[in-house]
Amino acid sequence: MTNRSHLPRKPKRKPKETLRLQGRNIITEDDLDEVFADVGEVEKPEVYTHRKILHGVVLTLLVALIIAAVLTALAVVRGDFKIPGWSHTPAPEATCPAAVHEYPPTDSITVNVYNGTQEEGLAGQTSGLLAKRGYQIGEVASKRISHSGVTAVVISGPAGEANAFNLQRNIPETEYVADQRADASVDVVLGKEFKQLVPEDRVDLTAGPLSCPRLSPEPSKVAK
């Protein structure tokens, strides 16, 4: 019979050492695995199903709203559907005044002269020539012009139409444009085609209408 007291004893298992840093225990990934076992289920299946259904409903509603917005926009563009306050009222079409004017005296007219070109000094030179003819010169400056291919644009309010007619007789091939000013002053915006005034002894002093070439019908469209 063997005496167990003479058998070598197995060394005792050293307890698992706990990592320490500056006297504090450090929890490792292995420690977390022992406490929180991975059972393969992140969340309850019924919760996941409910969320999936909710996401589907929200997505469906968004798609429906987009389709409805597109169809509504198309209907508004075609005029099939009108939204209160969104209706666009077109601006009244500009027309050339049809009144016939007598040629007013030059010294009764106040004219503002603007340079609509890149040529320096054009407004000053032209205002000097107009002053020699008796016009009262107002502002002399530069102003951008949207009309191209014209000698000048003559602008006035209703009270200045006759005065504008006078300027058109002194500056060849001008375009008349109306605005809403209350006084009888006239603006002359010189264009790239401006060369010189009509010679004073050749100015037509007979009565006539304002000239609006861009607002007048083309010759082929005039009723015969």
C-alpha cells in the first residue's frame, strides 16, 4: 500500500492576477465576457420587427409626399390647379403712346444726359451741344443702357411726352421709353450708335407722334 504522504504535492494554482495600474484594478475584455455572456441576441425580436415596420411606413409616406408635390407642381404649371395668392398676374404690355405732339420750344425743356457707352466724355460733350440749342441741362452722368443698336434712348413720364418728342427730332433714330415720373423732365441715354445731333437747320418742327421702333409692329404685320 502506497503511502500518499510521500507523493509529491501538486503546486497550488495561483489565483488569477488582477491587472493593476497605480493601485487601481483594470477591467479587461475577459472580465467583461465572464460577466456579460454573449447569447447572440442584441434585442428582442418583437422590438426589431416593430422598428422595421415603422421604418417602412415612414419611407412610404415620404415617397407619397414627394409624388404628391410633383403632381401638384405640374398641375399649377399647366393651370389645372390654382393656389390662392400664387396666381401670377402678367405685367401690362408696353405700348407706344399714340398721341400727336406739337414741337415745344427748346428752352422750356430740362434734359438729363447720360453716357451709356464706354466712351469717356460723351455725355459732357453732348450736353454742351444741347445747351447751345437752348436746352436746360440737368444731370450729366453715366448710366447703363439695356437697349443695343440704337443711337439713344429718350425717357420721360406722361407730362414730358411732348418734350421727349422734341429730343427725338434733334437726335436721330432714338427709342422712346416711358416711366412714371411726375415732372416734365427728359432723360437721354446715349448709345454706341450715337454720332451727332441732327443739324439744327434740318430739325423737323412739324407735329407728330413719339417714335418707339421696338414697340411698333413690323412692316409685314401692319394691316393693309
